[in-house]
Amino acid sequence: MSEDIQDAVAESTAGAPSNAPEEPEREPAPEASTPETEPERFILPRVVSIANQKGGVGKTTTSVNLGASLAEQGYRVLVIDLDPQGNATTGLGINARNLESSIYDVLMTDLPLEDCIEATSLKNLFVAPATIDLAGAEIELVPAFSREMKLKRAIDAVKDDFDWIVIDCPPSLGLLTINAFAASDDVIVPIQCEYYALEGLSQLVRNVGLVQSNLNPNLKVRGIVMTMYDARTKLSDQVQQEVRSHFGSTVYRTVIPRTVRLSEAPSFGQPITVFDSLSRGAVAYRELGKEVSHGTSRRVG
């Protein structure tokens, strides 16, 4: 693993919390060493971007199921689907064809964010949906005034209505992702336990650094979550061990397994915690939700 990736992550995670949850049940995998310190309690509301420009790493799966896990804990949660593919929208049971407005309208016509928010079937969980219109937003935003801050201004208007706002970023580092970073407190990076897992990570971290320097000095890479862990392969263990050895407590202890049920849940428009609440994927995302929240007291509701 290249040292520039390690150094870049170290710089952009300054102040990141140690990850020491209570003994969760998890996939067979090496345990990470964690500092013997009390985890940081966050000030809510909190805006978190789930980002990795490499596709197929479990980014949308993590956005949907982390949001559902936090909602299950009693937090009031908004998932913002900023990916033109709209998979977080359909994964939460919303039919994009029936929508009168979407996050595209918020970015391009200054529609208030509250006017496009939809309730999901899960208590406390809401979504700002995406439609295919969002595919043109990268180009349409180019001439816009203060184009990098459009999402932040929209979020600021509804921030007090939620405890957590989770942004599902597109698999790119363009203007949509920059908007997400400018609006966020934290970035969580899903990395699959597979070959070339860290491909592109250095560029992602450099972009976080640029946003820190120019738009949002409080932005941090809060954590790395290992996804698609397959206990049957040595490669999953090797990749996980390598990532943990370099990034230490920045890597969440919870490992997300590769399971059929996790793959099936989106086609039913449900988070895994609803679709199969006792499955390994549901257990893992609940534990990740606890790590991310650190038991921070609810502020809304």
C-alpha cells in the first residue's frame, strides 16, 4: 500500500474518534486493536457523506443500511440520494417515476429541500430521492453561482429537523460529490475486501483535503468500513489485515459480510434490517450504526 495514501488519510482524519464498541457479534475476522479511551460523543445534527469514486464497493448499501440502523436506534435520519442511478431511492421503497420533485430540483431550481423529502416505511427514516435528471447536474452546475455550496445551503434549512443526514455520493469526484463534502461533517469510505481495494483512495483523500482547505475546514475522513467480506477466501482476510495495519482505528471494527440477503434487499425496497432482521448483514449494519453514533444522545423527537 502506498505511503501517500496512508499519509493523506492520517492528515484528513485528525480528531477522528477511537472505535471501541461493546463486544458485537461479527464475522470471523481479525480484531482490530483499539485505544482504551472513551469514544467521542458527537454534537448533533451530523452530516455524513458515504463516498468512494470506485463503483461496486457497497457505498449505496452502506448509505441505506447505516441510515436504517441509526433510525432503528431512535435517531431521526435523512438519507440524501446524490447518485443519479437512484439506487438509494429505490432501495428505500420509493418509486422515482411517481415523484413530483427530487434532489435535482433542489440543486438546480433552489426548491426547498423539505419539499422533496419522502417518508420511508421505517419509522424515523426519510429520503431525499434522486431521479435520472440528476445525471445532467454535473454539467448544469458548472455556470451556477457558488455551485459547490448549493447542497449545504439546502441542508442548513432542514438540519434542525434531523439527528443524522447521510449522503449517498455518486461514484465520481465531480461537483455532486464536492457539494456533499462541502455540506458534511464527516466522510465514511466503504472499501471492499477484494483486490485493488484501495484503488483511487489517494485521490479521494486529496479531494477531501482540497475541500477542507477551501470550503469546509471541519470536514474529516471519519472512518473506513470494510465491506463484502467473504470468510471463505484468504484474500478477504489479507486485504482487511493490510488496511487495518496501515489505518488502525480509522477502520471500523465491524466488517460487512458478502451475503445473498444483502444483495436481495434492494429489489424489495427495504433495508436489510427490515428485509431480514436476523441476517448476518442486518447484525453487521446494526453494529456499524452503534460504532458511528457512539451512543450519542438523540436531539430530535
